[in-house]
Amino acid sequence: MKHLIIIGAGGMGRQVCLFAKSCKGYGEEYTIKGFLDDNTQAMEGFEGFPPVLGTIDGYQIEKDDIFFNSIGDVAAKKDCINKILAKGGDFITLIHPTAIISEGSHVGRGCMFSARAGLGIESSVGDFCLIQDNAIIGHDVHVGNFCRIDCNVVLIAGVKLDDEVCVHTSSVINHNVHISEGAKVGALSFVIRNVKPGITVQGNPAKRI
């Protein structure tokens, strides 16, 4: 039995804690041990949650520990993950029972697939990605590492997202569009053209802002 430790004890960390209890494997493959956070008092006033076990830098990994990172900021997330990896820790992928992962697809480690999210055939999602409620990733789509796909997003067939791309709520990425590393798509956008690295686009059709 693995013991899940959630990195980050803020609001998203609490959300992940509840989410993990509804995922495949809870109670059979893993239990929830607690949180790591630089604020060791972060759980004060929140009843029913496991404790903060210590800081990320100070925690000594124990046998059967497994980790999940709830931090949203990509730079901070990568830093925390690298610290755990350097200590020999490993990360779990959490998949909600209502998510659909098609045969022939691939999901990396440290990912979250939320309720009613879908991954099409021959598609891939890299490591440490967040796929939120009702997000649909079509067939033959490639999603890189450290990407964030918010609620109700649709990635139509053939889309490619490089590393660290964020696609915000209810956006649609059209067939075969390539969104380059570090780019962001604002909420309610329809993207019909390739997006260059590090820029933000928004609108219908989406344009650089």
C-alpha cells in the first residue's frame, strides 16, 4: 500500500485530497498520509484533513511514500517536483472513475484526469499535467509536460501542445493546431492558427493579446 503525500496545503491541495479519495486505487493501492508545505500551520481551522507533515526541503522520504503536486504555478511546481525527484521520490497519476482513457493512448506520471474528462485513441499526455472536469482531448493529440487543460476545453483531432501550455476554461483548439511551449489560451477562445512560444491568445478567432 502506497502512502500519498500532497505537495501544497492550500485550497487546491485540499481539493486534491478530496479528489484522490474518489479515484481509482484509493483504499486498495494507496491511502492519504498528509501534506508538505512551507507553511506548516496551513491546515489549522480545516477539520477532517490529514496533517502537514513538514516542509518540502525538510521532509525525509519514507518507504512506500508516493507524491502528487497540487501547486498551480508552473515554475514553482517544477521546482517542488524536482526537489522530490532528487530525493528519490515518485509521483502518482490520479484518474477519476468517470474519466475515459482510450486504448492506445498514454498518460504520464503525476497527472490528474478529473471527472468526465476524455482522452482519445492514439493520443498522449506528458508528465505532471492537469486535465480538469469535462475536458475532451480528441484522437491523435499530443500534450507535452506540465500542461494545464481547464474545464470544458476541447482539443480536436491532431492538436499538438508543447510543454507548459495552459488552455483555460471552455476554449476549443481546432484541428491540427500547434501551440508552442509556454503559450496560454484565454477562456472561451477558438484557436484556428498555430500559437508561438510564450504568448497569450484569446477570442473567437483567438488573437494575440
